[in-house]
Amino acid sequence: MTIIMTLLDTAMRISELCTIKLEDVQLDEGMIKISGKGNKERFVPMGRQIQWLLLQYINRYRSKPAKCNNNLLFITE
């Protein structure tokens, strides 16, 4: 649900969402740094609901270090 809501709220591409790193998410400022086409970086605003969802996701699924030391926001086992 978090992935879909983030896509809808920010209107970013799926490929952009897949490359977001934990340090790219600025929950306090309500912004996400995205590396888009041609490796151009831009900041995308996110709404309060997405901020809350991402905070919950990070606390629940990313609170422990990943086994492979992956710093991507969305990971799978």
C-alpha cells in the first residue's frame, strides 16, 4: 500500500521509486530526492499521509539493517 500511495501522491515513475535511498527521504521537510531520466536529480514534495506511511514503513521494515547492507528504501527479502 505504501508503494502505491507514494506513486499516486508524488506522480513519480516506477523506475524512480525503485532507486530511492533511505537518505533521499526527508520526512521533516516533506520531500523526496529522486534521480530521474538522465540521472537528473529533483526534489518531489509529498503529502502528510505519505510522510506518515513512510515513517511507519521505515520503522517497521527498515529499523533493522538489511542483510545485504542495501540502503534502498523499498527492499524485498
